[in-house]
Amino acid sequence: MSFQSFSFLAFLAVTVAVSLLAGRKSAAAGKLCLLLASIVFYVVGAGLNGLVVLAVGMAVTALAVDYLLPERKAGARKRALWLACGWHIAVLLAFKYTGFFTGGAVTIGWSPLGLSFFTFQQLWLLKEVYTREFVPEDPRELALHALFFPSVTSGPILRPGAFFSQLRGEKFLRLDAQDVAAGLYAICCGTIKKVLLADPLGGIANNGWNALGDLAAVDAWMVILAYTLQLYLDFSGYCDIATGCARLLGLRLPVNFDSPYRALSVTEFWKRWHITLTTFLRECLYFPLGGSKKGAVRAYVNILIVFLVSGFWHGAGWTFIVWGALHGLGQIAERLLGERRNVLPKALQWALTFAFVNIAWVFFRAPDFAAAMELLRAAVTGGLAAPQSWLVRGILSKEVGAMHLLWPALKPWTSRIITVVLFGGGLLASLLPENTIRKMDDFRPTVWQAAALCLLTVWAILSFSGVATFIYSNF
């Protein structure tokens, strides 16, 4: 069930209403309603087979948790941890990477929706129980943590201790006017980002990737930048909506994006981009590997391992591994440079970081290494020429039709207007506003803000029929 659909809006309204009413009777009844709604959401979107795979994984986790409790013997706890983690990693590898490891000779053909996020979330839960950072009070809550409908398909990855404590907090299923306003604000912002900016920019990126041989240098950089903006606006838009839905239920999800394209270094970028994934990898992989406690060389190796895992987690392809390696090497280079990098003007630091991130995204998006190199080659040697109008062909077609009807004189300028509006709007939305989720804490809309938000949201809702799937639901 897509967030960008009328059926989801109806589902959300019913889920919030029923869960709040049940929560007034007892927290247990509210949790049960929320769990049942999450199951329905997942089955509608992923089918019963996907739910069965996740349910088996939840059963493995629940069984392991019983052996990981502090009163158990150390040997039994360690065996339970390794066996349960091994199960989850094996299932993820089997569904998503069999084709990669066998060179395409063997493929399963499908993968449960959200399996990558589910796997990391289960691993994080097992780790926190093992290290005694968190002890579950009610095993039945494990299912709600795993299947919570705002985050089950595309994150953010929910830290166990932070999530479970809220289920027993006084705000759970107890809303006030500020929670409602903040939740609706985040849902509207996320919908606008996704429908009015991310998807049209994605159309430009797709047009370019489908005709790499016809790109001049300016066209190639437009394609690269379009995907850079699309990816951020798409994924942060999803997280805004997920966070807004959770707030309507009295729950707060973690900040997953903190204006990452403002970063002045690759290291800072990863403190701002997909923060829950970065936190998981740091605490569940980098620190267990030794972090930076065993010398500089070992720290550099550990950083590279973390980012290779991050790349491979995103997809079963060498291009994802190259993307991860680039970011790992980028952070190592920054550590080697140390304070010397800070002598550069901040504007230049930002420009270098943003250029690096753009180039790395080429490998993230490319179907193969050859296509990535072809696009980068066009960006460098494609020659200087005005942007070609076919890059924006089919973009915002309804809006373009209305513009031609109302202002026929603008027809020759259509492609330039679309280019300026989309890239200008995408850059402004990515670089200027304060983080949506941070603004939720003290959100107090003015009349003009509310009017503009409502107008743009209605525009986005009327455009639902042409909305593409969220990018990160593919991972």
C-alpha cells in the first residue's frame, strides 16, 4: 500500500481513530489494534508470503531474546546471539544475493518487502539485549517493533530501546493539538517533496539514463544532479510521512536526514544522511570490529569494511560496492588530511563535498559499471551545448498542458521553465529549510504557511495517479 494513494489516507485515518479509541481503554488494546493494522498494511503491500518470512524471523528473535536475558549463562547467551544473527543474515543473503553469488545461475525471484530494514532492525534488537542496553518487558511488543507500518518497508531503522520505551510512555495514543498539527505538517511536507519534486526530477534522470549516448556535458550534469536531488527528496519525503504518521499515534521516530547536502565533508555527510543506518553500522559493526581503538590503519580498514557492507546492503551489484568503497575511501582521505582540509574556504569545502556525493551517486544509480563511466565521460567530454528539451519530455504533463492553455506565449519556453522550477525548487528544498522533523517539536503554523501547505498538498494529492514507488522500498 503506497503512502501516495487514497487507500493509504483512508487506512491511516481508520487506524489512528481505532487505535486512539482502543488506547483509551488500555494500552494493551491500543497496541493490539496498531499491530493488526500494521499486519494488514504489510499484507496488502507485500502479500502473505512476505509476512510469513518476517514472522519466522520474529519467532527466531523472540526465542533468542529468551536466551539473551541477563540471568542466562554467558555461553548460552553468546550461542543464541550468533545463531539468531546468523539466521537473519542468511535469510537476507538467500533472498537478495543468491543471484549475485551464483552469477545469475540461481535466483529466488522475489524478496519480502522491507527485508533489508527488517534484518538490520532485528540485529540491532539482538545486540542491545545481549549487551544489556535494553531488556524487553513484553515479548508481544517485538512484533509491533518489527512490523510498525510507517517504517516497515523503508525505515527509518528503529532503535529498540528508544521505540519500546515510548510504548509505555504517557504520550502513546494520547494526542494533543500540537501533535496533530506536527503530524499533519510532516505528512504534507513529505508528500509535497515526493510528488511535486522527487518524481519529476526522477523523470529527468530516467530520460537521461535511457539515452546516455545522446548527452552533452550540460545534459549529463543535469541527469546527475536530478538523481542526487530525487534520491534525497524521495527518501527524506518518505521519512517525513512515516514520522508524521507515528506522531499521530503518539510515537516519535528518529531524525533520519538532517540537511545532508549542506555537509562540508564526506564524514559530516554521513552524520546527516540516513542517520539510523549510520548509527546501526557504527554501533553494530564498526565498534565490534574495534573502531579506532586499535590504531589508525585498523580504523581505516574498519571504515572501509563498514561502507562496503553499506553498499552491499543497498543492492546486489558491483556498482553499489563501488559506491560504498568511494565513501569509505573519502572518509579515510579526510582523516589523513586532518585539520589541513579546514584551511579551505567553507564554500569550497561544500562544493567539493557536494561534487563528490553527486559523482558517487552515479554508481548508485547505474545499472552497471560501463553505464556509469559512460555518463561520467559525457559529463567531462560531452562538449558545451544548451540543455536538450527531450530531457524534460513527459515531465509535469498536466501542468504543462494547463500552462499552454492559459499562457500560449510561454510554449517555446516550456522546457526551460520546467528545468528552472524543478532544479531550483529541488535545490532550495534540499539546502535551505530547517529539517522538517526538527521543526515538528515546536511547529506553530502561520495562516500563510498553512494556506501554502494545504494548496501544495492538494496539488500533490491530485497527482497521485502518476506517482512512482519510493526508491528505498527497492532496498
